[in-house]
Amino acid sequence: MAEMLEKSAVRAVAWRVLPLLFAAYFAAYIDRVNVGFASLTMNAALGLNAEQYGLAAGLFFIGYVACAVPSNLVLARLGGATWLPILMVVWGVASAMTAWVKTEMAFYVVRFLLGIGEAGLLPGLLYLMTLWFPGKYRARMLTLLGLSTPFSIVVGSLISGPILLMDGIGGFAGWQWLFVLQALPTIVLGLVFWLALPNGPAEARWLPLPEKEWLVAQLAHERSTREQVQRFSVSSALSSRVVWLAGLAGAGINGAAYGLILFLPQMIHALGVSTRAAPLVNAVPFVVVSAVMMAWATHSDRTMERNWHAAIPAAIAGVALISCAVLTNPLAIMVALTIGLTGVFCYVSVFWAVPSAMLSGAAAAAGLALINALANIGSFFGPYMVGWVKNSTGNFSLGIMLLGCGPLLSAVIAATLRSARKFEPPATQ
């Protein structure tokens, strides 16, 4: 009876809450990375070289880092049903504003503002996961949420090519239409999020009373158990060795991820693919990423092992990216880039379960936000470094090789952090 009640409660929450979280992260990623597709024609229109574009792409993460912790402390006070919709509207407007930039400095400013708007999203979604899903299901739900990233890039790749061909319609260039048309759904989604998501299961009118009582009791028990295993206040979370190491590991992996994602359309174009076809080819690696990432995370969930499931793909990603420095065949380079991206995303799908299982309450909001902020320092340096190297050498080979060093560092840290297994409490009866 208890097992049936558990499955019923989790299933009900998964069907009602997870689609909203998935849609929010999907929209954020579209607005975050569509600049990579726009760069195929926008850079020439604005007179940007690779280094300037890389700096602008990276400045998003400076705003992101600066506001991550404050944003999520506000989240803990106001609740996700209020704060996250506000953030969606803010970053949607900032993304749309990119269509009207005319100068390099204006481009820097709107990317920074977009980062401020998105700063609270990922740690906010992770925090909401701790409010809705029991620990033993959380990694699986995080994996499904994580699939919104490669899925958004696949969809963005498929729709961005046609939008870029809208040159001259309404007096806008294609790259300007790209920002406007992909920002409007985010603003609408913010309103839907505000109307549809309660602050927790206790406020969910659609959840039957027996399931609601079981879920509220189970989540309260897990919070109590985690705090008995290792008591974290906000201050101790911010000074925790685990939090800072997890942030450093995230910096290594994120530098590689965003250095690749934000320059991949240009890298594909440099391999001889036309501007029109480059966005479509860009989708191919992320189709592979989606399939492998899901299988890898499912295996991690089945074995309840996190650390090696993060370390192994990160190490493979590092080796694959470094190999690009000696490869000359375009197809071989694409295969290596695909392997590198797949390793990076497999790492991300598993690793967040480690700190999420160790923190609760306000400590979770602050600790996860700090990890995310530290990780996104790497997100700034990754694209900026690729742009600087491209501008200095005339090609992407050395920049991709340097990106490969980050996942190797992340692999070492992931292999040595304490296993999340110790922090996942058993279900109550």
C-alpha cells in the first residue's frame, strides 16, 4: 500500500511540475545560446571579431555570477511560484532587446543584463526539485530536466536557420528576428509558470490528499535526516569544502561546454559548411548527446553511484577535445567534438545530484547558487578564450584543445568527492 501511494504521488508531481521546470530551462537555454546562431551573420553586421564576440558571449556569465546567490536567497523567501516567473519576464525582455543593438558596447550590455535575468534559474530549479521530489527520484528528474538543454539546442538549430533567412522582412535582418521570435515565448511562459506552479506539495490543490500527506511527510523526513547527517547553515554551506570543490569542477566542465556551444556554429562553418546549413549540422551532436545522456544517467540512477558516473565521461570529453589539435579531417573533428559534448553533458546530468543531496532548506538555496556561480566563472572564460585564440591564430584548433583541460580537472574532482549515496535517505513507510 505504501509503495503504491509513493508511486502515485511521485507520478502526479512528475506530470504536473516537471513539464513546467523543463519548459523554463528550455526557454532559458534557447535565449542563452541563440547568439551562437545569430553570430553567423550578426558579427559582420556589427563589425565584431571573434574575440569581441567571445567577450560578449562570456559577459552573460558575469551578470549570472554576480546575481546568482542574491537571486536564490530571494527565491527561498518568496517561493518559486513568484520569483521564477519574474526572472523569466526579465530575461525574455533582455533577450529581445539584443535585436536592437547597434554597437559593440550595446551588445556587451544586453548580454550582461540577460545574465542577470537568468542568474537565479538553474539553482532555483534545483531548489524546487528538493521541495517536490524525494531524494531517490531526484537524480532521475534532474536527468529529465537536463535533457531540456540538448533538446533546446536541437530545436534551436532547426528553427534558427530558417529565421536567419528572414532578412528584410519588416526592415529587420534575420539575426534580429531570431532574438525577437525566440524571446516572446519566454515572456508568455513566465505568466503560465506564475499561474500553474504552487510553492510546494502542501499548496497543490491538484494533488490528492493521501499522496499530499505522504509526500509532505517524506520530504520533511529527508530534510531532517540530511541535517542530522551533516548540519548545514547558510554560512557553513558557503564555506564548505564540498561546495567550493563542486564549483571548481563545474567551472572546468562549463568552460568546455559554453566554449563549444557558443562557437559551434562558427566552428562548423569553418569546416566548410555553408551559413545556411551550419545550424542544421549543429543539431547532429546534440541528438547524440540526448540519447547517450539519458542512458548514462539511468545507469547511474539504477546503481545509485554518482562520482564515477561523472568522472568517466568528463575524462573522455577532455581527451576527445584535446585530440582536435592534431586532427585535420573535418568529419573526424566533428566526431571528436560530438564525443566531447556528449561527455560534458553526461557529467552534468549526474554530478548535480551530489551537492543537491547534501544541502537542504536555505543552505540548499545558497550552496547550490554558489556552486552554480563558481561554475559559471568557467562559462565566462571558455568562450572568451576560444574567441581570443581564434582571433590570434586564425583557427579554432588550439582553443578547442585548451577547452579539453577543463573536463580533465572536473574528472579528478568528481572522482574524489564524497559519494552522494551516503546522503540519500531511505523512504519512510
